[in-house]
Amino acid sequence: MKNLEYLKNLLDAHPELQYEIIEQYWTTDFLRFYHSQTNYNISKEVTSLNATIYKGKKSFSFMLDNANSQTIDNAVQDALSIIDKLPEDPYFVDLENDKTLAKPREVINNIEVVPLKLKTEVLARIANAVAPYNFDIFGSFVCNYQKYRLVNSNGLDKISVSSPYYLEVKAVHNKSQVTVVEAFGGEDFQYFQERNFLDKLLQKIGYCAYDIVDIEPGTYDVILAPRCLGEFTQYLAYGMSARALDQHSSFFEGKLNQKVFPEWVSVCDDPNDPEMIHKDYGSNGHIYRYLSLIDQGIFRNFMCDNYYSHKTGLPKNGNTGSCLKIEAGEKTLDELIGSIKRGLFISSLHYMNFINPKETSITGLTRDGTFLIENGKITKVVNNLRFTEKIARIFEHIQALENRSHPVPFSGNYSIFDIETVKSPHALVKDFNISSSTKTI
Amino acid sequence: MEQIIKQTIQKLSLPEITFADVRITHTDNEFIAFQNGYLRAYGTNLDSIALGIRVLINGCWGFAGTQDLSNHSIDKAINTAISNARYGSLFQKNKVEFPPLSPVQAEYEHHPEQDPFKMPKEEKIGYLHKLAEAIKPQGKIVHSVVYAMFMRQEKYYTNSEGTYSHSTYYNTLPMMEVLASDGAQVQSRTWPGHMGAGRAGFELFHKHKFEENTERIIREATDLLSAPTIEEDKADIIIGSGHLALQLHESVGHATEADRIFGMEISYAGKTFIKPEMIGSFQYASPQVNIFSDSTDPRGMGYHPVDDEGVVGKKVDIIKNGILVNQQTSRQIAHLLGLEPSSNMKASYGDDFPLVRMTNFCLAPGEGTLDQLIADTEHGYLLDFTKTWSIDDNRNNFQFTTEIGYRIEKGKIVGIVKEPTYYGITKEFWNSCDRVCGPEEWDYQSTFSCGKGEPGQSMQLSHGVAPARFRNIDVRVKI
């Protein structure tokens, strides 16, 4: 982190400037596998220094990879030579001033704890377990280690270290291509129970023995698996940001403290749940704290950073929706499935995109296991299906939630490979709009 | 750099390594974003260096990437790549293998008309500020953005077969967008759309006639607020070049990346409905449709003299007179399919693992102008400017919404519709294509953000297209 210090000292010599500097070190050991064998192993290290320099309401940013004093000098000189000539951002007021430090915690480097040899051994056992059913495994087994330090001219100096791991296994039938998925992620590999992971995967493989059918477009009562409800919640949370509100793209505009969903729906952003991947700091170094978003169906808070707090007048919290949690309900999964006369069990979603974010209209597809439920039991495998829906309507139509929530890891796969968790129960949703079939598995 | 990369490949001449390659990229990026008329962000990422080492040991790939070109760091990366391949081979059933290629040497340097990294910053800002002022909130416009991204990348590549390549190019992404609201709903219009990037410098703003189109997007976004939606179940549609590029990208381009046939992308991007036995006989499209992959055309962002595993740039027919005849391949996959490698292995940066990627993936031109095609259409819609897109795991079922549709009656545009949405099954859709416009309408449409692979890579690539008509398409999607 000596580059950060060097840059900070340079900028401190200019009292007319404000600044925010972030130095980030990220490394990954990334095993990708297909057909029950290694595809490739990647090890990669990235070191970046990001700075935004402000002079009044004018700003200029630069990012340097693997910086040194020479490249830092050049970048600062470049910034200082242009900043006076730039137009202002009239809404910039001040940088983050929340100096609260996160509680120190011990971070294990999972790249060392879960070396490649161990990964291949675990995968070989999983591959052997599914092989008798004529399934191969595909997926990725990833360990990251990342260190982040943020300083700014208001005296913030924050360091965060994390080392998440992520295992996603898709079991694919070699003939029918029917696919099921099981994933596990977190920060302490001791929580990974291989037997439990395998049992869940094998249970799903058991459903794949049923016949494959196609279904007609229309509305269906559906069970959304935790990763589906979690992913819908992530998309819904876009509209819970002050940025979306400011850009007139938020479904929640004008709905603060209003009832938007049934009272059994509560959503929060909770970095302290031990089953989820922890987050120390949010936007611009603000401490990351629990934030209620939907409380018993009532919309409670926008996620708001320092900039948009000044611009919109909303209270600042620094949350980014990185630790979303949907509160559990009262029914068992068997009870939820048992309550459906004819409907669908949806395991996973694919390629969702907003049609109109303000209206939360969206289209996407089911993937990795879609099953027909008849008379309260899973009876068939269904081809992957397209849905065209409004996420707000899906939440309005939640009839019941499972009595336990499951942590689901998600990978943010652009730029660096980031790993987050969402915690969600299964949900029973009525009148889910299936708009067409893919006619394939 | 040349010396470093050649020294590195020499260090990889070890008996257990059956193939190795090394790439180094030196990249400059600059971005400028105006929002509602004011400068929201301006920044650079200059002199970004990345090196990647890929080795094949015991039939298994190992890879290591670093941004540090010191001897110590490169030696560490070599050892890591070797170790990754050795341990990876413990979980291996079928060894990676492919025939050798003759070595080639290649040099290429692209010169944009207006080098964005040499232009004074004030000039760029001044130009974009003027555009931002022109589209800032007014009337029913409540939000606006003007955005520019410039990239210069110098790439060095070498492999254990003796191939060496050095190339430099510039890509630019220009964009503006307005959002209109009547309080109850919002509608947006972009210019020049989501495929407006190109192999060019700052001149791309002038080529796309930004100044001449500020009033148009304001007017159209506002008009969309009160525009009707498509009411019929099926309609003939003409797809404009910007959106057709995405249709081609999603339903043919990705579908014919042959790593998907072997399940190498199941864990993220997905599979394909194509099976090896379809190559040579599958009626993918109507006979009017010819599609090719062409990394030899320097006008597109997919141009390269040599790809990222040493295959010289090629033009390869993928669909010939409607029949699927080839695939986009790596050397390993081409060998498995009994094909020649198509020169489609690309890594976004030096420290990225190369993947099968589209380069310049093109729909060959047919005949006639867009005006003639509209005049030849009794009733239908001209759809352009992508709003949303989605396609399934097998690249079979797609659904697209464009920002705007222009209603055609008796050969003339008579009005607009909002959020026109159509869906289809890939084979049926491409077989419904009855006409592609001619060379006078054909041009490259390009993107900065084609995501694939894990860890994710965002590829810059192009599609040569001309507007085309598709008959009797399902447009009955109701939201």
C-alpha cells in the first residue's frame, strides 16, 4: 500500500484539493471444469490505484494498474493540468465523512486453505458420485483474496480484507442434457459440508428421472427456489437506490413508507449474517450496516451514498444491496409444493434484462431444472421457459414463504470476479407469466 | 516488450510443456460522462500492462496472469501456470491436443483519423459538453447522458511454435441517451444505439452525426410517451442495422461458438442447440442468408493479423445460402470437430485466458436500399435501437424489445409504436428472412461489452450488417 501513501502525500501538498484514493489488491485461483474434468486453471493478480481529485465542484479521476512513483507523478500532473478547465458538477458538495471503522475480524486466505489439489479431489469425489446416474459435472471452484484501502481528504482511512470462495456445480445428464445446480460460497471453508452438498445435488438429480415435457404459455403457480427469489430481489433492489430515484427510473419513487407488497414480505441488507459473505464498507467507505428495505410489505429506505444524499436529500447509509436477505415465512418446502395443484418448480434463472426498469418489467428464462408440479408433487421435467413479468407483480403475488432462508452465492462476473451472497427462502408465487417455451433443456 | 515476451517464451521451452503462449497488452482507456448537461465523470486508465502465460502440460491448460513485468514476477507466473496445469491434470479424462501450425510473424498498426489520446482534453470536453447541453432536461426530458469511451491497445503475442505478432488499434464508444417522463411512465431513446462503437478515434462522433440527431431523440422519446403498442399477434418486421447486429450476435454468433457444443461455457454463458452432426446440412436460415466470420477486415474491431493462439486471421463462412457450414473454433475444438481452426481465440487483456470469441461476425449484404425495402412492405414495423435483449441457455428462444418501432402501411412509415417486443425460435426466425439490404446499407456495428468466460471478459467486436426483413414474426408479447 506504499503507492497509496505516496499519492496521498503528493495530494496533501495541495490544500485546495479534495481527494478519494482507493488501492485494491485482488488475486484469484480459478478452476473451471466441464464434463467432469478440468477445463483450465487460472491464477491472476491485479493491483490498482484509483483516485478522484476534486477542486471545488470540478473533478478528474485516474486509475493506475501496478502503479509506481513515476506513473503516479504523471497521472497527478495530468489531472492538475486539466482540472481547472473542466465544467463543474453543481451537485457535488463534499466527500464522505463517515469515519466509523468496521470491527476487526480475522480473515483466512482461502487460496491457501483450499489449494488446487484439494479442489480437484473434492471435484473428483462429486464427479464419481453423480457418474452412476450418467451425469457429468460442469462449473467453477474459485477462491479470491482481496485487500482494499480507502483514504480521502476528510480523514477517512479504511482497510478491508476478504477471501470468499465459491463452488458451483451443474450436473448435466449426458443424454437428455437435463441439468441441476448446487452452489456453495462463503468465507470459512469449514462451513462447506461435502456430504450435505452432495446429498442436495443427488436429490435434485433424482427429479431428473421424470419424463421431459413442454408446457403452454400462460400463468402458473410457481415455487421459486432461493436463488430465483434472490435474483429477482437483486433486480428489484436496483430501484431502491437513490441513484435510480434521481434518474427517474425507480419503481419506488413516491412510495417511501407505503405498503407495496404483502405483509409477509420483508427484505433487508444485512452484512452481519454469519452465513453470508461479510462486507465492511459500502459506497465511498461508509460503514456497512443493517438496513431495512421492505418491512412487512412497507418500503422503508432507499440505499443512498454520500453524493446522492446531498443531491436528493435522502439520508445517507452507504448500502449497495450486497447482502440482501429475504425473511423466511412459516411453511415447509413440502407444504409449499403440496399446496400446488398444477404448477412449476423453478430452480434457476438465466439472462434477465429489464424492459422498463421503472415498471420493473423484465424478461428472462428458467434454467438448470424446471419441473412440473401436479397434485402437490414434482412429476415431470419441463423444457426451459421464458417469462415476461413485472418483478413488483411477482412480489405482490407471493402467497407464502418457506420457513427457512438459504444463503446463495452469486458471482459478479464483470471486471474482477466478485462473490456475494443473498439469503432467501423458497417462495410460492401465483400467476407467474410464462410467455413462451424454449423447446429445449 | 518484444524482448520481454521473447525471453518469457524461451523460459517455457521445457520438455513437459507441449504448447505455450504468452501475450502482453499495453492499454490506454479514457472515459467521459456528462449527465443532465454537467460533467459527472472524467477519467483515465493509462499504461495498463498485463501479461498472461498459458501452458499445456499432460494435456491440461494452466494459466497465470500478472500486471508486473519484473523478472521475479514473470518467473513466479511461469511457475504458477506450470503448477496449475500439473494439478489440473489430476482431474482430467481427455487430454487437450491439436496439430501444430507453421510459425508466422505479423505487424499491424491502426491509425485513427482523430487520435483521442493526442487530442487536447479541452477539445473533447468542449464537444461533448455542447451535446450534453443540447439534450439536457427540457420539456418531458427528465434525464440525459452523453458518454464516450476511448481505448488504445497494443498487443504482443508469441507462442512455442515461433509465431510472433505485434498489433496496435484504437476503438471508440460514443453514446447519448435521453429519458422522457410524463409522471406515470418513462421512455428512452439512444443514439446511435447499443452497437455504435467502432474501430476509430474521435471521428466516430462525426460519422454518427451526433449533433444532427439531438433533436430527433428528444422528439422521439417524448412522442413515445403517448405512442401505442403493437396490438396484432404476428407481423412482418424490418430490423435496422443497429439492432440486427445484436440479433445476429445473440442468435447466430454465440450459437456458433463451438466451445459451447462441448459444454465449456455451461457454467456461465450457456450451451448451444447446435450439434456437431448439423454442420454441413442444417437449414439454419433461408437461402437469402449468408453469414461469415471475418478477422481479416481491418474496418471492424474484430480484425487481427493473428489470434490469441497463433492462428492467422481468416474469413470463414458460417452459414452459406442458409446452411450451417462451419463454426467459430479454437485449435483444440477445431481438432475435435475435424475442422480447420477459424482464428476466433481472443483474450480481452494480456492476463485473460483466451476464449472462442466472435471477431467481425457478419451478415452478407443482399440487394436494395432500406427505403426500397420499406416501400416493398405492405404492413409491418421497422424496429431499431435495442432496449432489452434475452436469449436462452441453448441460444434457441430469444426475445427483444427495441426503443421504438416505425409502423409501415402500404410501403410508407405512418407512425411509431413504443416498446415493440418480438420473440422467436432461432431456426424459424432466420428461415423467415426474405430479404437483406444491399452493400450501400451494409456497415459495421460494434460493441465494447460482449461478456463471456469466468473470470469474466468483456470483448470488443463488430458485426457487418444491412437491414433485413423477417416475415410473420411473433409480436404478441404483453407485459
